[in-house]
Amino acid sequence: MGHEHEHHHEHAHGHDCGHDHSHDCACGHHHGHSEAERLVEDALVLSKTWSGEAGQPEQLARKLQSGLEVLGKLLEEDGIILGHLKGLLRCGTACLACSVTRADAQDLTPSPDWPPAGPCPWTLTVTVLSLCHQELVTEKTLDKLFG
Amino acid sequence: MEVLLFGGFLGSGKTTVINALLHNLTALGKTAAIVENEIGAVGIDDVLVAQTGLKVTPLFGGCVCCQLTADLLTAVHTIEDQVHPDVLVVEMTGLAMMDGIRDTFARYGRDTLRLHTIAVVDMARWAKLIRAMEPVVRRQLAGADLVLVNKTDVVPADPEALERMSQLAGGSPCRTLSARDMAPGSVLALIREVTE
């Protein structure tokens, strides 16, 4: 989020998302921040891209969907994602986007020319945005699921 | 220049709503420019816009990154001066606070900008989001001229929820929709109810 520090706080409304809010931030500049700003500044923002020269579109699509399913289960709170998980698979000129906001559902948006004939050059981008369970997903998690 | 500023929580469907709106506008022969704000090192939403069959001409070398409202305002003024679209659509990040951005436009935006603010709400997550993230949701609705309640195909809108949304938006109207499954022209029609 462009901040060098992590901000720790108490959630309002008794929300328990499982991470540590106990220690004070000593960054010296956030004391005037509202509760909303503190929640946003605590957000997990991870984005990574992988690519290859000759991939099978259907196989890569399965990897994208299964990886996002795992992330959804890790990050869900009461069945929903307090954030957004997004993936974009590009194979040649075609692409497939996958969006996850609930643990039990994926919204797929294919381009009109999806799926292309494989093998083809590909890139896969995954973005994880979460205001909860931030400690459960790291770059290493993404590499394991999608790399 | 008319500016339609879209906000709303992460994953509420802003990009899908905007895609439909852009098709509505271009079908009427209007020119539209779009500023995409997205969190994350690599953009996905801009690709989704470009993939819908619209002719997209990248501006400023292809990317306008506006994490700060001052940058956003500079981009808006530059587009007004250099591109002259009929409508400028701005998609804020899913973590942006509508009230703050609106305030910045009011203070520092040019008089020639006709700003309309639209908050997109995910009906399917509303009940849980408002419990867990009320401070964020509250500020994302504050200052909205119109609330578009999306994903009503997943969870039907209930009157109590709509009343709460409208209340958080300072009494602004709420309109329900399913952005993935809409009749042509319907997003623009909903917006024009408020802007005309």
C-alpha cells in the first residue's frame, strides 16, 4: 500500500480475523488516521506474474482456478473474501479472467477467442487483496500455487 | 466535461458495470475516456476493458496510475485539455474512500467538471461486509450521488439493506442490477435518472 510500516489496530464490532493487533505502531505519523484508513493500510496486497513460451490454455486455466480456490479457502471469513482475488491468464491474444469474492464461487470472464489452440505463449497474473488473514498468504504461497 | 467517478469495495463489480456503461455510451456515438486505478503491481482491469470489443486508445503511454487524489485530479484536467471526451469514467480502487475524493474534486477541481459519484455495492456480500468492514464501507458510500447495488442475481436486494445503503450515502437513491446480465443501455439509464 505504499507504506513502509505495518499498522496494528483493534477491529470494530468484535470482528476477529485471526491476526495480531496487539502491538502499537511506532511509525509516528498515523495517529490521526480514522478506523477506515487503518483497516485499509493493513490490507494485504500481493501481485505476481508468471510466463512461459508454450503452455496449454486449458491446463493453465485449471491451475488458475484451483489456485484461486485454495486462496479463497485460506482467506475466507464467514464465507466471503474481505477483499478480492483476481487472476488473468493470457494465451496468445486470448485471455481468461477469474474473480473470487466468495469462497464458494468463481466468476470467469473469457475473451471471445478463448480457448485458443495450444501450445502458445502465456502469462498469468494473480492479485490478492485482503483486509483479513493477511499473514496466511505470502509470495511463496503464490509461487507454490501458480509458479 | 462530465466525469463519472465509480467507487465501491474490492470486488463489487465496478469494472463490469463500467464495461457495460462504455458500451452504452459508444452505442450512442459518445466518446469516453477511462482512468483505471488499480491496486497491485500489474493491472488486470484495464485488460478486461480492452477485451470487451471497444476500441481503446491508451493515453499517456498507456498508464495513468493515480494512488493519490492529487494525481487523479491532474490526470482528469489533462484529459479534459488534450482528449475532450464527452464523458470521462474514473474507476477508483476498491479501497478508495469516496468522501475524500469527492472533497478533493470540490476543492481543487475545475468548474468545468460536472462530477457525478457512483458507488457500486456487492449485494452478495453486503450483510457480512457491513458487519466486518463498516468504517470502510461507510466512507465508500458517503458522498455517492447514486448507489448501484450489483450481484442481485446472486442475492436479491432486500428493502432494509437498500435503506441502510441509501442512509449511508446521505439519502442518495439505490438502484439494483446484475452487471453480468443486463439489457443494453440499462446502466446508462440508471445513471441518467440521477444526472439529468
